[in-house]
Amino acid sequence: MTDRTPAELTEEEAATELERLASEIARHDRLYNTEDAPEITDADYDALRRRNTEIEVAFPSLIRPDSPSQKVGGAPASGFGKITHRLPMLSLDNAFSATDFDEFCARARRFLGLKDVPMAIVAEPKIDGLSISLTYEKGRLVYGATRGDGAEGEDVTTNLRTIKDVPTRLKGAAPDRIEIRGEVFMTKADFLALNEAQSGAGLRSYANPRNSAAGSLRQLDPKITAARALSMFAYAFGEASETPAPTHWEYLEKLAKWGFKVSPLNERLDQDGAAGFHTAMAERRASLPYDIDGVVYKIDDLALQRRLGFVGRTPRWATAWKFPAERATTLLEDIKIQVGRTGSLTPVAWLQGVNVGGVLVTRATLHNEDEITRKDVRVGDTVELQRAGDVIPQVIGPVLDKRPKSAEPFAFPDHCPACGSLAVRAEGEVVRRCTGGLICPAQTIERLVHFVSRPAFDIEHLGEQTVRAFHTDGLVDSPADIFRLPEHEQEIAEREGWGATSAANLMRSIESRRAISLPRFIYALGIRRIGDANAKLLARHYGTLAHWREQMVAATIIGSEERQALGSIMRVGGAIADELVGFFAEPRNLAVLDDLAGQLNVQEEKATTDGPLSGKSIVFTGTLTTMTRPEAKARAESLGARVTDSVSKKTDLVVLGTDAGSKAKKAAELGVTTVDEAGWRDIAGLE
Ligand code: IVH
């Protein structure tokens, strides 16, 4: 290997060296992975890979298709490739006070049926960066991804390899396959230096260290990422071929041995000590070299973590106790009304830009009409704002002694600002809605924007501005029109600011999304109250688009069996079922749905249909001795079952604890299958 830095190489020399590195690294991979006969030390191997990355960073145009950096996925011409997380990357529930934190501990104890036994908790400063996942096979980094929407992230392997805290090989023994999770962040000093350099070069500066870390990692050109000072702390694991340790604390120790940086501030404590840790961190916060926005608490014992499992998108075994929100005051310049895709009128505060906890805030939500009246905020007021973590900034209220004499109470419009239709408030509702439905351009555009957004169809190169412009020019009106855009490729290429390449990129991303999962499809429709969780629930239950459509249409008949079934699937009650029924009762919606179905390949959702209990209805009765009732219920639900209270003909299984009474009798009468607790543990796959 040459000693010269990549910058000293000519293009020709760089190309030659990259060619040599590609074949040399491939040879060492083979020796290591398939022949178990490595010829060089890990350190020498790392040096080869690093050299490869460094040269690629200096000469991105020379990156070879067979380069070791391109092994998995490999970024397509535009944007990043997608990586589906083998285990979803979830988020944490928040606590905002000592009471919330105590409640978190109490809930976990209740769930586990633990009373007075000590329960160790690991406390970790909550770094304000972006979470990433790194997959290692046989100790080698094979790919790395951003969190994305939790289910699917972006393949940023090449960029991650340029970060010094990301080992390309793990030191010592490690599971065959393990996904390490952690936070990539930028220190406060590096953030300031970066912004200075950016503005010196006439480039935009970043709002805060978190944004700058995210912006730096998501650069298409790895050279830019490499030039940015990014750090990483490791703190969790995703999928692993074996459990890496018996406790989280020991896992953290392993991480350090493997070569990761682990926060030196982490501590293993009892419940009281854990609460004290929060106070201590709040005091140290300002003097730490990086931003933290709270403390993450994790129950130490991994076996207990497994039993606790998840509820929705958050684990029961961890919580984030946030620091109090940051506040500031500024001038309320105007209140504008935004029309959402379901016609809701939302008042938005237009503010004189102000820095709140490191973020420049110019807009804040005012929630709804009643909020404005309750707080009596008026245009021209100086208002107090607060911002907590990722939450949208909120207006707390006016500073009354600064109110100008001319300030008038705000009159909420009773007509839609976008289409002029009447805007009404249904009884008992706080939100005023435009009645313009399909004729309201704001709703059409918001629906389209939602349709192409990341958690929905995720169509790149089709942002809000483009959707708006295409709509104005009559290119898209219904969501299905998006899939007809390829017929207009030429016309789009000729639009101002486009050109053949951009148009082709857009067409490529549209084509790549013609195959879509059922939950995404349902979510994309933008039916009120059908967020991603409910979309998943529906998709899992109905399996295919055709079946869902058929059942929903049948459910529009009040009192039908399908309508009742819908109520029990959605559990949360009638409001959601009403929205679905309302959607399917409108023939124009069905027409759009069918138009879309004709252009797409909506995939069948299998997820839980192959679980041992999927679609089954279970009743627990009597006392269970090895687990609490909530734990049993959660377990059953995670295996796809529905847990109900009473036994009927439709019940598939009754689990009999000790002292099971009338329900056991009823099960016997109806001939419903019963099992005892041991039988249940067997079915649930518990040893
Ligand atoms: S654990 C299942 N530990 O906070 C939860 N997260 O709100 C796994 N974060 O997305 C996350 N420091 O980006 C964990 N020590 C820490 C963390 C941490 C920061 C971030 C992370 C996550 C978010 C959760």
C-alpha cells in the first residue's frame, strides 16, 4: 500500500489502487468467511477498508460496482437504497416528571407481578442525534441504515464507514449476526465550526447539532460526510443470532469491548438512584460537549425486557424522561388558517423568528378555535412559546402587559380560506371543517401530499411544491393520476427547472412504488383516524385489498355482521369504524380506489396470519401463576390473537387458570377448546 494521502494521488493512480483494493479485500473476505483462514490481522484488514473508503471519498466518480463499499444495497443513482429493518426501530414513551417515572416503574412491576424485589435500571443520557442501525456478520460491518419510519430506513453504509466511532470489524468474539443500534451525533463545538464554515462558503447553516448530524449523514456524496465530524454512542441491539448478554449493563460492557464508544455517563442504579440521576444530568447538561434532551431508562435484566415486550410502538421496558421544555417570547405577526387533507381548519401562528433551545422557530400551532379563545391570543401580541424535544412548538399564551391597544380578538373564519365553502363544527367537535370535500383544492393537495409522503407511497422527487404545481397545471388531481405521470414524461421534462434527467428520476421512483404493501396503501388513502397503526391492524386482519374492499362495502350496511366485526377489530370503538364506513359509502372514493387498484400491485399482508394464534379469539379465566393477566394478554396479541372477556361460540380457546369458574363451564357446554396454564405456555412458545 502506498503511504501517500488520497489527495496526492492522480486519478489514474487512484483507479489502479481501488482496483487492487477491491480484489485484495474480496480475497480476505473469502479467506475469513468461507475458508476460516485469515492471512492478515483485523487491524490490517480495517486499514485496507479504510484506505478504500478514503480514496473513494476523494474520487467518488471512481467507485467501482465491485467495491467492498458497495456490497450491500448500494445507493441508486438518486437518493439512497432502502433497508427494511429486520426488527422495527421503535421509539420511546416519554416521562416528564418524577411521578411519570415512578409510574413507569410501577407499571413494569405490575405487569411482571414483581412486588418488593429490587429491579436494576440502567440510566443513560438521551443524546439528541439520530438513531442508526449497524448490522455485523461474523464480526464485520455489512450494512448500516437510518431509522427512517422505523420499519424501513435508508442505506447509508458508505457514509457510516467514514465515521471513526463505527468499527468496520468487531474486536473479540461476537454473535454470528448482530444489529447494533446507537446514536450518531455532532458535538456542540463541531456544530458551531461547521456552521461557520458553511456560512463562510455561502452555504446554508444548520439549525442545531441534531439537524447537522442528520444532514451530514444523509449526504449522497460520502466525501461530504467524511469531512464532517460525526460521533456515535452505541446503546441497544436489534436482531441478533444469540442474546449478547444476560443484562443490558453487561451488553454495554460488551459493546465497549467490541470497539464501540459507549456513553461514560451511563449508570446502573435502583429506582431511587435512577430518579436522582435525572437531577444530576439536568445540572450537568449545559457543560456537556453534546446536546442531551433527557435521560433514557432501561430495565437491566434482558429476560425481564423480553417478558415486558412492547405496546404499540414503544417498549414497556424503557422510557425517556425528558428535560423540561424550553421557552422564549416573540411577536405574533399573524394567524393563518391551514386546511388539512380531511378539511380541518387549523390556526397557525406566524411568528417573528426566535431561537428556542437552539432551534429557530417561525411557526407554531394554535391547535383550534377554542384554544385561541381560551388563551385569548391576538395578532400583534407578544407570546410565550415552548418547545419540548421533537414536538412542534406551542404557543403558551400572550404576555398581557405587552399587548398593543389596537389588538383585536381573533375572529375564526366560518368559511374555508381555500375554496370558500362553508366551514362547520359538528356537535361535540373542537375542529371546524370545510364542507368542500372533493372541490376544495386544499384538501386535494393535502391528500396528494399525504399520499406521496414517506410513510405512505414514499415517492421521491415529488414534494409538496411539485404536487402543488402539477395540480395547478392539471397534471394530477386524483392520487391515481400520479401513476399516469409517466405518460407525461416528455411534457414534465420540458417544464421549467426540470429536464430529462429529473423527469426520468421521478418516473423511476413512481415505477418503483407500483408494488406496495397493504398497510402503506391503506394509510396512503388518508382516511380520517386511519393512521399507520390502524392501517396495519386492518391490513393484518383483512389480508388483501380485494377482501378489505369487499368487507368494508358490506360494512356500510348498518347492523351488518361485517360492521360489527369492524367494531371489534378496531377495538377503540365506533368513531374509527364510522370514518371507514363513511369513506366506503362515497362512490367517488370507491372509484378512486378501483382506479388505483388497476395500476398497482398491492401486496398481500401475511404478517400475523402465519402465527400460531393469528385471527384466533382467546379468553383467559382464573388465576395464572407464572405471569400476570396483562402479560398473558399482550403475549397472545403479539401472536396475532384477539383477547376477549366472555366465552361464546366464536371463542377459539379458553385458557383455564386456577379457580376457573363459570367461563370454564360455559366453554365445556359450547365445546370450545380449553387448555391449562402449562398448555398455554406451550402454545405461546414460552419454555
Ligand atoms: S434506546 C426501543 N437509548 O431516543 C428504543 N435511545 O425516543 C430504543 N436515544 O430513537 C432506543 N439516546 O434516537 C435509546 N441511550 C439511548 C438513547 C436513545 C438517544 C434516541 C434514539 C431513539 C429515541 C427514542
